[in-house]
Amino acid sequence: MKASTALAPLLGLLPKATYGSNTTTTCCSALQATSLRDLVIFPSSIAYNESVTSYFAVNAQLRPSCIVQPHSAEEVSLAVSTLVKAGASQCKFAVRSGGHTTWAGAADIEQGITIDLSMMNSTTYHADKGMASILPGARWQSVYKALDAYGVTVPGGRGGPVGVGGFLIGGGNTFYTARVGFACDNIENFEVVLASGAIVNANRTSNPDLYKALKGGSINFGIVTKYDLKTISHDGLWGGLVVYDNSTTEQQISAAVNFVDNIHNDPYASWIGMWEYNSTTGQNIIADALEYTKPVAYPAPFSEFVGIENTTDTMRFATIYNLTQELVQATGYRDIFTTGTYRNDAKVLRKAIELHNNNIEKAKAAAKSVSWAMDTIIQPWPKLFWEHTVVNGGNVLGLDRFDENLVQVLYDYSWDDEQDDALFTHLGRTALNELDEYAKSIGSDNEYIYLNYADKSQSPLKGYGEENVQFISRVAKQYDPHGIFQTQVPGGFKISEVV
Ligand SMILES: Cc1cc2nc3c(=O)[nH]c(=O)nc-3n(C[C@H](O)[C@H](O)[C@H](O)COP(=O)(O)OP(=O)(O)OC[C@H]3O[C@@H](n4cnc5c(N)ncnc54)[C@H](O)[C@@H]3O)c2cc1C
Ligand SMILES: *[C@@H]1O[C@H](CO)[C@@H](O)[C@H](O)[C@H]1NC(C)=O
Ligand SMILES: *[C@@H]1O[C@H](CO)[C@@H](O)[C@H](O)[C@H]1NC(C)=O
Ligand SMILES: *[C@@H]1O[C@H](CO)[C@@H](O)[C@H](O)[C@H]1NC(C)=O
Ligand SMILES: *[C@@H]1O[C@H](CO)[C@@H](O)[C@H](O)[C@H]1NC(C)=O
Ligand SMILES: *[C@@H]1O[C@H](CO)[C@@H](O)[C@H](O)[C@H]1NC(C)=O
Ligand SMILES: *[C@@H]1O[C@H](CO)[C@@H](O)[C@H](O)[C@H]1NC(C)=O
Ligand SMILES: *[C@@H]1O[C@H](CO)[C@@H](O)[C@H](O)[C@H]1NC(C)=O
Ligand SMILES: *[C@@H]1O[C@H](CO)[C@@H](O)[C@H](O)[C@H]1NC(C)=O
């Protein structure tokens, strides 16, 4: 945190300062010449600093030439058409909602403009339709708070501060996935600003191909300015964190594999397994997030985890809002996420934890950070998750080509010293590669890569399979014929890099 705060003001002065300054002149001035004038903020302002420092990962806090903060779809449209008109080669721009992507340049940019949707953050409940209209700049905690009052909720992030906008177009894994499918499968309508500046709806009857493509296809078609989600009734959950000694690893793996293979018997149950080392505490622990999406204590699906001796637990009856405050990851750190999907096989999980333990020793020997943490997070990815997809209008994740239960592994590393960027990036990427190689060697590999957890070095869109790649590519060309969202908006995972 210290190092990066000190460096931040310098970044704007580093190479290409000349180019940077005429980006400011040409592109930021073009925005200022419109009715958006008061919504354009520059590096010297407090609002600019607030926007930049509100990205989750410190390494993803870039400094654009200016930031524009629209309040409505019309203002997003005006920003897009102004930047497109001002010139594709000069006015590169980025789109940002909650800023939770851990790699730099996904939702921001240098020598360009960031369209920051943070001001568009309201949640409106439509009781008559059983739907909630959620704007992209909202954080899930504000959505839950707004809907709790009506006894309803929506499937969303499991950490309160996570953003809505990026989450919903990358899939969205939630406590409710086994019951209702991925978060994106619960979207009834998207309001989208296209590269032309047109504001359109995408739903089952209007632009249905765009509707499907946005469910997983991320930033390849336009900017989503509103999501209409189906609501679910909410009368509380039973959930919390259970902490165990890491000597229980083998029991956890066995319980996990059985849990994944039995979710269809009781889709109200959700389990996340976290193996965590933190250099400050010096502890290597296991924490299970157990959440049951109705208020019933000790339901049958958790019995194998309950049978393992724990050190502490916070299990309780609580609202989704309360539970998502507990699963908050520390901010102020540099981070890398890297992820893979595998057959639900104990051998793969054992290997994932072995690589985790090896990496802890490597980091102990080399890290310069004051505080660093290594989390290996295991999550179910059973067939049941995508059995909900077709009835909900389809998506482009491509999971329907797999007829077996899968598990997902996420290596999630955090550190505070920029000098450790290369170390933790290397450790995260090599652990994943070794796990992939191992899984291949025993026939337990799988092509799918969850976009919302993917590192910059990965290719999640490719993992959706050839048919979906072709579909996404066709829809992108249809709605954005000049490829604005491929080249003028360089951030995020691009279909043009896959085809
Ligand atoms: C602490 C933490 C907890 C998490 N928990 C979960 C979880 O429980 N379940 C889960 O599935 N994932 C989770 N994630 C991953 C999360 O889904 C992604 O980080 C996701 O991108 C967050 O959305 P955002 O709005 O913050 O994204 P941003 O980083 O703002 O954007 C992500 C990408 O989407 C694009 N984008 C953003 N908004 C729009 C828009 N309105 N229209 C078009 N493109 C847009 C951006 O340009 C960027 O390329 C977590 C991540 C973190 C760091
Ligand atoms: C921006 O700066 C570069 C480098 O000095 C120069 O080549 C380019 O012509 C400038 N563009 C504009 C629009 O001023
Ligand atoms: C920028 O914002 C951060 C976080 O809000 C704050 O700690 C810092 O003091 C701010 N810096 C300036 C120059 O305002
Ligand atoms: C929306 O964003 C504004 C500006 O950051 C903030 O003051 C407000 O509390 C947010 N509203 C919600 C519902 O989160
Ligand atoms: C779908 O889009 C059309 C055209 O904009 C709109 O009239 C209709 O209400 C939308 N349907 C839903 C479910 O939002
Ligand atoms: C527990 O963690 C230590 C490192 O802190 C590691 O050496 C050991 O192998 C781990 N045990 C298991 C069962 O994973
Ligand atoms: C944790 O251990 C305590 C003490 O043995 C036990 O009472 C409790 O039920 C356990 N919690 C879970 C969720 O397994
Ligand atoms: C969540 O509920 C517990 C009691 O069950 C309470 O102690 C805690 O303060 C609550 N947290 C929030 C953020 O509301
Ligand atoms: C490690 O744990 C300490 C104490 O709980 C916490 O303050 C710190 O943020 C953690 N470090 C990381 C990198 O998460």
C-alpha cells in the first residue's frame, strides 16, 4: 500500500507523457465540450483519487488521462459516441463497474479514459414482476440491503463489496447457483449502450442473440447500463465460516468430493473450501464457508464437514447481507487470481493443496512484503449448475458439453510490496500450470476457465468451446461492426484475441 501510494503520482509522469497529455487534450476535452463537462475528473482532484483507489487490487489501480462518471444510460451513450467520434486511435477507453478484477487494464487504462459507472448504483424492486432492476455500478451489499426490506434477494456476489457490472456478464457463482443456475441465468433483460451510441434492450424477444451472448461474453458488445434480475424469496440463511487445522486436509477432500456429487439431492447447500496461509499470523488453516439458503441448522449435506473436528465456527441464522459482510477479502493489497476447472477427483484436489503447501515455502524464502497471503479456494462446479441454463434462455459458458461434475480451483495470492509482483505472479501461474499438467496426465482435466477469476495470461473465452467462440464473434460483429469494443476498448477478455 505504502509503496504504491508513493508511486502513484509518478506514474502519470513516466514515459509517453507527451502522448498522455494530448490524450487529455483531444479526448478529455471532447468530453468536456459536451453536457458531460462536470462529470469529467482529472488527476489533481479528490474524486479522481477516490475512483482510482477504489479498485480492489492495488496493482490494478491505473491512472487514466481522465475519468468520466455518467449517471444515466443517456450519459453513457453520449460518452461513447463522443469518444468514438474523437478518434479510435487516440481516444482509447475502459469500462469499470465494481473494479474487482485483479489484473491491471481489465477495467481501467493509462493514456486513455475510464468510463466509471460507480454513480449508477441503485436497486429498484418491482414486486408485480418479481424482478429487481440493478444498475452496474452497485456493489452486491447495497443490492442485498435494498431487497432485504421486501423479503427477497437475487443471486449475486458472496463478498459484499464485489461489483455487479462485471460479475453478471462473466457468469456469477453465488450461494444459490445449485438452485437457480449462474447469476447471469437469472437476467431477464439487459439495457445496453452499443458502440453506435444506441441504447437497446436485450432479452428473449428483443435482440435475443445479444441477450445470450452477454451471459458470459463480457466486454465484447457494449456497455450494460441496467440489469433486470428475477428475485428469489429470502427468509434468511444458516451460514458462516468453520475453521479447521490443515491436518484435516484429507478428510476435507473426501467430504468435498462427496458434497459435489450429492448437491442435486439438496441444492440449498453451498460449500467453499479455503486453504489459507497468512504471513502475519504465520498460520496455515482451512476455512469452510458453509451456507444453507433457508434457515435450517445442520442440514444433511453438511454432515461430513460437521464430522471433522473444527477449531472455531461462526455458524448462525443471518441475512444474505450479514453473511456477505463476513466473506470480505482484505483490500489495500496487490493480488493475482488464477483458476482452472477439473473433474471432481480427490487426486486433483490433493495435488492442488500439495502445490499450495510448496508455494508457501517458496514465498517464505523470497517474499519482501510486510504481509502476504496465499489462498487456495476450492468450489463445486457440478452439472446441476448448468442444468438451469437452457430453461433460462441459454448462455455462452459452454458448460453443457460436459456431462460430469466438476470442481474449480482458484489460487488467490495477496501481498503489499510491488517488488514481490514477479514472485507471486510466477508462483500463481506455475502452480496452475502444474495442476493442469497433472490433471491431464490422469485424464481429469477440463477446458473451461471461469472468466471472472481468470488471470490476464489465461484465455477463458477459448474455454467456452469453438461453437460459443464463433457465436460470440458473430454477435460482436453484428452489434459492433467497427470493432470499437475490440480495439478502442482494449481492456478485458476479447473475442478477437481468440478467433
Ligand atoms: C474479493 C472478491 C470476491 C469475489 N467473489 C466472487 C463470487 O462470490 N462469485 C463470483 O462469481 N465471482 C466473485 N469474484 C470475481 C468477480 O466476479 C469479478 O471480479 C467481477 O469482474 C467483478 O465485477 P466488477 O463489476 O467489480 O468488475 P470490473 O473489474 O469493474 O469489470 C470486469 C470486466 O467487465 C467489464 N465491465 C464492467 N462493467 C461493465 C458493464 N456495465 N458493461 C460492460 N462491461 C463491463 C470491464 O470492462 C472489465 O473488463 C470476486 C472477486 C473478488 C476480488
Ligand atoms: C500526440 O503526441 C504525439 C507525440 O508527440 C504526436 O506524434 C501526435 O501527433 C500528437 N497528436 C495530437 C492529436 O496532437
Ligand atoms: C487518495 O485516496 C486514498 C484512499 O481513499 C487516501 O488514502 C489518500 O490519502 C488519497 N490521496 C490524495 C492525494 O488525496
Ligand atoms: C452510490 O454511490 C454514491 C457515490 O459513491 C454513494 O454515495 C452511495 O452511497 C451509493 N449508493 C448505494 C446504494 O450504494
Ligand atoms: C424486451 O425488450 C423490448 C424492446 O425494448 C421491451 O419492450 C420489453 O419490455 C423487454 N422485455 C423485458 C422482459 O424486459
Ligand atoms: C499444513 O501446512 C504445512 C505448512 O504450513 C505443510 O507443511 C503441511 O504439509 C500441511 N499439511 C497438510 C495436511 O496439508
Ligand atoms: C464445531 O465444533 C464444535 C465443538 O466441537 C461443534 O459444537 C460444532 O457443531 C462444530 N461446527 C460445525 C459447523 O461443524
Ligand atoms: C451479523 O450478525 C451477527 C449476529 O448474528 C452480528 O454480531 C454482526 O454484527 C452482524 N454483522 C453485520 C455486518 O450486520
Ligand atoms: C493477514 O492477517 C492479518 C491479521 O488478520 C490481516 O490484518 C492482514 O490483512 C492479512 N494479510 C493479507 C495479505 O491478507
